Amino acid sequence: MEEERKLKCFKCGVPLEIQTVFLEYSCNSLHTDLPVCPVCGQVYMSEEMARTKAVEVEQQFEEK
């Protein structure tokens, strides 16, 4: 997650902070930590992270 700590919000120009966010995917949801702009609230998720989180959610709900 070191890479995400160096990211800045394109709109606000401030460094992103790791915060817990609510994600919903395919009628399922979870809370996870992602880089977020502390000013405007925009969440950053790379394509790789999105794929990883989607697999995580699928695995969690298959276990239930």
C-alpha cells in the first residue's frame, strides 16, 4: 500500500489518506481500507485493486 500513500487527488491536489470505505459488488458488500481524498471524498481504486477486491467479496460470500 506504499504506492497509494504517495497518490494525490487530481481535483484537490492533496495527498490521499487510507480510510475504511463501503464497497458493493454484485449485490454483496464489505468494508475495506482504500485511499480517499480527505477534502472531496473521492475514492481511488486501481484496476488491480478492483480485481482483488471483487475476488475477495466473492470468496467471502461463497464461504457463507
